[in-house]
Amino acid sequence: MIAKSQTAYESIKEMILTGQLPPNSDISEKQLQEKLGISRTPIHEAIKHLEDDGFVKTYPRKGTFVTDMTMEIVRDLYETRLLIEPFITRSAVDAAPHEWMKDLRRRLLEEHPLLEKTDIRAVMALDTELHTVIASYCSNSFLRSSLRRIYENDRRVRLKTERNPAQVRFSLREHVAILDAMLSNDKELTEKLAREHVINSRDLTYESLGFLKSTLLA
């Protein structure tokens, strides 16, 4: 039963992270049972787990709904990234395989027309790979767990921002610069670039969502 509820949890969460279950949409346990081919009890347990993790919210006599990314959540997300990400990126300089870094750098530099949403999302998937793989080499289990939650919610933020090609190309150049610093074993530069990347990403996100910096940075 535990294995089935975990499978249901991961499947439903992925549906939320990819926008198949958009913010504020109603969660139907019956429809999920039919879609996933899993019985009611594991689905029910998975939804309770998703509520504990903040992905859904149950309201008495109304139902269960996918939560939205509020201003406060986005602010907390970037505040935490700024505290953790530069440190773990610096720490990964000695741990991350050079073969992977070189391969990812090559894939980032491949020509992407960025004319369709699928193009932009393909490049952003490489962004996710960069951050999640670097996080996987963090020796601190508490930080790894925190970063997993952070990057899952970061995927939800991206669904809301609909970044344009210019923003994606700018972010892409930052990722290549970070990889170059890591490949050169320059830890100080790696940490500096990682911090600048989070700040730039935060500012672009605030702009895209129409958030006032004076409110969020207070």
C-alpha cells in the first residue's frame, strides 16, 4: 500500500508541476483513480501527503484544490535559494563530474530557435537539470531535502511567468558562465555567479508576475 500511495503521490505531483493540474483546479479522487489505475485508499493518502507539502488544500464541504503560487511563497522561495544555492554550487565544484558539466554546457549552447513554448521549455529543462544535479552532490541531507522542495516549487513559478526568448537566452548565458567557472575549478567565481544568477532570476520573476520590489524586498 505504501508503494502505491507513493506512486500516486509522485504522479499527481508531476501533474501539478507540469500544469496538467493547474492552480485552483478541483482535485477529483475518482478521476485520479481512473487515470492512474490506482485504488481509492492510496490516492486518498497521496492527497493528504500533497496537502502536507503545500501542493493542494482541502476545504470542508467544498473539496480539494491545487494551491496557487502566492507573492509570499515566491518571495520565500527566492530568499531561500539565495541563502543556499551559492554555497552548494561552490561545494559541487569538486564533486560534480566534469563529463556531465561539459555535456550540459554543449547542450546549452546548441541552437534553440525559441519560437515556440516547447523550445523555451526545453531550454528551461536544462536549467532544472543544472540545479538539481548540483544539489544532488550536496553532502548535507537537510539542504538536499530543502532544495528538492525549492526546485519543485520553482517549476510551478515558471509555469506562471511565461518567460520570453530574451529572458531565456540571458539565463542560458548565466548557466554557461557558471559551468565554465566550475570547470576551471574557480570556487569563488562559481559562488559569485550563482548568487548573481539567483538575484537576476528573482528580479525577472517579480517583473513577470507584476510584483513590486519595494513590497517583496522589505
